[in-house]
Amino acid sequence: MNKVPLYSHSYKVVTHARYLMLDLLGVAAAGRQTKNADIICDYAAGFMGAGEKQPAVPILFDGRGVSTAGAALAGGMMIDAIDAHDGYKPTKGHVGCALLPSILAALASVGQLEDEEALLTALIAGYEVGSRCGIALHRTAPDYHTSGAWMAVAVAGVVSRIYGLSAEASWHAMGIAEYHGPRSQMMRVIDHATMLKDGSGWGAMAGVSAAELAAAGFTGAPALIISDEACSDIWSGLGTDWLLQEQYIKLWPVCRWAQPAMQAVDTLWQEAAFDPSDITAIVIETFHESLRLASPHPASCDEAQYSLCWPVAAMVMALAEGRNFTAYDISEDALARADIHQLAARITLVENDDFNKVFPHHRQSRLHIDFADGQRRTAFSAHTKGDPETPVSYAEMLAKFDNLIGPTPLSSRAALLKQACLTPASEGLESDWQQLLFASQSPKSAVFAQSKK
């Protein structure tokens, strides 16, 4: 954690880390337009100011100065507000959401934001440690916890590196983070979708706070999900098996568990287009966790993101309108559309035990569409586009970034953000990280006011 330099990583790993960073910043740009982000940024600015021993750190895409932990909290929840960030299937969760804002806040606090080696090395280490922390916690804890629970430990580790803590102090930081991290129950927020989301912001805050406590001499070792002998096999491939490259990329801003069924809709559409008004019923066979996303008539953006019926119905309508499924389809404007609600009401969900057996390593669904003429069309989705088995190209990741940031007031920064993320600093950049990441957006407008394109 503390000794591995950037040059020890392969070009392929470093390049992938750059694209993951850009992908997260695109999600953050869209997330910044939500009510969720407004609330948490105002909270951090109002109640989490920097103290006498720490310089103020600006909030991502906001600019107001707060404590490092406050900036990590706001950035993590900002990204989590739009469910389009990367994930890792064995963890049933997300690494980057808590990781990137914590790294940016910590680097800003020590005046190293322009240090590309420090940024990328911390990012790579965070993905490797975070992915393994998630697997370990699921193995050792009886309940299914949010990403914030295990990412707090990884964040504490990488922030300790940025702060230059000793190995012993870093170990205490990770133990503190494990003990104080948010052991939030994921299925509660699946059943009752709210702004709580995946706990990533709280995990980021807990991890940064743990590193700062350890720097002051606070003790808390060990971190059991790392030291437990029952988890030793999980850590054996650290530094050789690059889990960073096995993260999935979402093309649609809703829970990944809904996306196999959405993929099936797209498959049927590509085979032969159809008229939504001819649909009499849709039956979705899926795994248990996906089934819990039912919510056919969401009343908020958060409920729409944690729904199965809604994104499937909205996907059908989007394709019929000649466009992609975007953030518009989980917006208040979309939620007011009677045609999507009517189609969602015709969807039936069926739990499939075969799909349960292969979860979480495989998220599978089978979709049947019945038409008024008696025809039934069926598609099976074994892998959703963006999974490691069916990866998206870097060109597709760039297109996703443009689609997310394009409708926002931050769109003028898109080209320079791409340059800053993807171009080695040694080649000379025209961009200023501080300005790109932390200058407030103006004027403020809702990303969901975009057109349907």
C-alpha cells in the first residue's frame, strides 16, 4: 500500500485507471445536478468546516471549502446520486464511488492535487484493496452491507499513503475505519429506496476520518477483514491479479440488477423493432435481489434507479422514440409520463432459482414480451454490456462521459477533463486540475431538464 510506485504498474492497468477516473467524474457531473447533491453539499459546507489544523478543501464541482472528511462525504454521495458508476460483481457493490472523491480531497489537503503519480497510484491501490475488502466482508459478515462498509477500510489505507503515515499508523487507520464504518444494510434501501443509496459517501468520510485519527496517534488495529486467516486467499493475489480491470461499466443510470432485463429489451429491439402499444404483457424471470427492485411506479429519481419494472418500461419507450436510455428516464419529467407507467403496470416478475444459484458472479434475466397478435418474443441476458465478459470499449466510455456531462452546466469542462484524465502530465496539459474539479458550476440547472436525445 505505501511503497508501490506508479511505474511498477503496466501501461494497461494505468490506462484503465485513467478511464475509470473519467467515468466517475462524468457520473459526478450528472450527480451534482440532483437534489441529493444539493442537500449533502450544503450540509458539508454548513456543518463540516475545516478546523484550525487543516486547510479548507473544496467540494467537487461545488467549490466551497470544508474539511477533508466533509469533501469526501459530499463527493461520494454526489457520485452515488446517479447509479451509473462502476462496480465489481463479487462484492455486490462499488469501489470507485467512495474512492475517487476521498483521494481528491486528501491530495488537495496536502497540496498534491497536481501530482499525477500520487493520484493514479492511490486510485489503482484503492481499487485492488477495495475490491478485496468487499469480498472479505461478505464472506465474514452474515448480513449484506453497503459498499460504504468495506470501502471505508480501503479509503483509510490509500489516504494514509497520501498522508505519508507509517505502516503501523496505516494499519490502525484501517482498523478504525472497519470498526466505525457504516454497516448499513443494502436490502433495506432496495426495499425502501431513498437518498441513502449505497453508503459510499459515509464510507468515504469514515475512511478519511480514520486516517486523520491514526495520524494523531489514535489506535484501532487490526482490520479483521484483512487479518482474518479465513480471508487469506482473498489477499494472495494482491499486486499480481488486477481486479481493477474486472470492474463493470454501466451504460444506463440505474441499479445493475435491473440491467440484464434492459439488455434483453435491447436485444429484442435490435432483432426487430416493435410498437410499444402492441405489448399486452412483459414477464421478467430474474434472480431474487433483482426481484426486490419491483417498484413499478416510482415517485422519485431514487426510486426509479432502484426499480426493475420502471427502467424496463422506460427502455422500451426510449428505443421506440429513437434514443438511448439516459438520466432523463429517471427524471421527474419521465416519472410524470402516463405511457411509461401504463407499460410498467403490465410487467410481471418471476423469481428464477437457476439465476439465484449463479448470483452475484452472474446477473441473469430472461424477458418475454407478449403482443396483441398472440406473438411472444423472448430474450435471455447472460451478461450485460459493460461486464468483464462483454466489455465496453474506451470509445463507448467516452461517449457515456459526454452523454452524462453534456446536459449539465459543467459541459464546458468536458474536453479539458478528458485531456487531464487521459493524457500523461509529462506531455503538457492545458488544464488546471484545481479549476476543473473544484470551481463551482454556474449557472445551476438540473441535468434532468435535458431533452430526450
